[in-house]
Amino acid sequence: MENYASSRGIYFNTGGGIPLQPVDIRHKDYIGLVSADSAFWALVKKHQLAKLLANPSFLRKYRNKERAFLKEINTLRFGLKPSAVYFNPTDRCNLNCSYCYIPEQLRRGGRDMPSKKLFEALEILKVYFGATLPKGQKAQIIFHGAEPMLNKEAIFSAVNTFAGDFHFGIQTNGTLMSDEAIEFLTSRKISIGLSLDGHIARVADRLRKNWSGEGVFQKVVKIIKALRGYENFSVICTVTGENMLSLVKIVEFLHRMEVPVCMLNPVRCTLAAARKTKPQDHRLAKNYLKALDRTYELYKKTGRRLIVANFANVLMGIIAPAGRRLMCDISPCGGGRCFFAISSNGNLFPCSEFIGLRRFKGGNIFSDDISRVLQTEPFRLVTERDIENIRPCSDCAIRHFCGSPCPAEAYEMNGSMQTPGAFCELYEEQVRYALRLIADGKEDAYLWNGWNKGIVTTLKITDI
């Protein structure tokens, strides 16, 4: 970062000096110290904060590292290429979840992508990624919803044919999974994501129902039992006002069922129907953190983790930004930048969240060059969404640990990309919680095995 001011920058927070902001993490001993620009952070004993900020040695050592910090965060934000595709092989769904981001008319009467066209699309993707990814690296194809198992034959045939070309995954509501389908997917080590919104039918079935209004809790639980012991599966729980108070019970249930990974996803508020189920931020945050506390207690009691992947991603984004696995919690987000989405007729969107929004169609895989589509206005609206241009995010010390997700929500809720996402305070509290875990040395319990391989501490304040 060039400094054109005449100030020599010999102090923190004034003139040409480096801005470091104290952040109260509600810890009895420690306070956070964060550089909003570079995502550098430190935990400092409260009584030592003033002494540290007045220490010229700390300023000198930080300045020597600042360029590396800025390079890492800028590469993460602007230097990555697409390596994954969310592929909707059908518009249809056998469920009618009230918060779904795909419009009802598509889910009820949409089309399937014929097997021939699915193969054609994968051939195009194979050529594209062969030219853009490093040699030997496979792109990931996630068959996504609506409900991909409604087009099972085409999907399974494609998995067999392109097994050497892609890593495959499937996100499904689980209600159409047979023993044969489970055997097919697990024998090929396909990642499987299921959806379940509660620990009992009375909670889980409030918003997840079929078109006849019947719940599906028992069907999904049966599939979870069948997948017990399979490491490459996860469960997504969409968190709404209907199940928010049950989050502790939900993680207890998932842990008891030996689910290795779950996601507690705040409901995406892209469509108006979903916004009716949105809980208040501060109430959601309170219950969310209670659930995270409970996963720690269960781990200490049993030695077995239940990774809450979206929180783990926030935690990892603090510890080692380049090590994060999801790209929602960064600005610009991963949509159109690290991944893109394909609808059942081959239309290309920055992310699945935009499939119901025609404004964000960038082209079609069967008629348009993918590289050119990535540069179209609908894609650039997402890939150029810069948190420095969003208030109050631009002044927020933790803006690179959050990213103000989700652009689809922001656009539909507020009429502009340059506005905050739906759950600011939830992310704010997750970051504070994560820093408290690090201060207490508890972070390992919330992350996957081997998370710290290759990670080194960049700057030790204790050495200053």
C-alpha cells in the first residue's frame, strides 16, 4: 500500500500510521486488535493494550509484515478463479418449502435437463476448466436444487462418465434416496448434503413440506441413519424464526446421529416469502452461540466433533483467511468469481441464489463463451460488490471476516448491491465468539482434523 502523505507514519492510527482498531470481544482478560484493511488481528491483555500501541518495536515489526497481509487478503478477494459449479439439473422439486429461493412456479412446473444436454454441458465445463485450472486440479460439480434426484438417471450416468474429470457432490432433500442410490453415491465417494430443519417432526416439518402439506422428517432421518459412518456427508439446517429456539436440541440430535458436519444457515432472504420467516438478528445470535457452546460440550464429553461448517469458516477466516472453505463470508463473495451456477436450461448465473432473478442471467452455457459470461454486467454486479463501498460496513473493523453476505439478499431486500446483507449482528457476534475461542485455546474443537497443517503465526506480539 503506497503512502503519499508527508507523515512518516511513526504512530498507530494517525497521519500515515497504520490503523489498528480495538474490538471488545467480551472476554474477561483479552481485547481484540484488528486492522480492517489487511484482516490482521491480535489478542492483547486489556491492561497491556496502551503499552503495545505505544511500542515503536510493534509498529516497526507490523509494518514489515503489512505488505504480506494485504497481498494475502487481496489475492483472496480478487485473485481467485472459478473452480466449482452449482448445477441445477432440474427446476422441479417434490417439496414446497416456504423459504425456498427458487420461485414456486419453477419448482412446481419446471423442466429437467435431458441427459444429452447434461453431458454436453459437462463436456463444455471440462474444456473450460482444463484451460483455466492448474494441471491435475479437478473442478467440483455440485448437483443442486430444486431437487436433483428428480433427474437421477441423467445425474448418475454423468457421474459414471465424467468420474475422472470432476469431483462431484449432491445437495438433496433426501426424500427420494433409495438404498441403491446411497450405494451408488457412497461407493464413488460423492459428497452428500441433506436438508433437515429440526430434531423432531414438529419442528422440522413446520416449513419443509411436500406439495400436499405433509412433513418429511422421518424420511430424512432414515437416510441419515443409512449414511452413518460415511465421512463425506453433511446436513444443512436452515435457521428461521420457526426453529431458532431449538438450535441446541438440533445440534444434540445431529451429534447423536453421528453427523460429521452440519451447516446452521440463516434463512436466505432473497424472496419475500423467506423474509417472513427471518428471525431478529440479536435473538438468532443468542441461540446460535448457545448451539455452538453445546457442540463444544459434546466434543469434550465424547471426543467426537460436530463441525458447524459455516461458523468454522468464519473462525478459519480469522485464523488463516486463505484456508477458508466457503466463499460467502468475504467481499466480493465467491459468486461469479470462485464458482457459478447453471440452471436446467443452461442459463448461467453468479450463484444459485440468483436463479430466480432474471436480471442476473449472464448467458447460456450452450451458446455463450463462459469466460465472456463472467465479464457480463449481471456477473460484474456481484463480483464488483466491494465492502468498502457499503455503509456501515466500510467503517467496520471486522469487515473482512464477514463480507456482508449475501448480495442476492441485499439486492432484493434493499434494491441495491451496495447495501448490507440480512444478518449483520449475527456475523458480528460470531466473530467476537471466534476471537474468544482463540483467546481460550478452544478453536481446535470447532474445526476439522488437520485444519492447522501448514499454518504459522505471522507476528508474535509476545516477542515484542
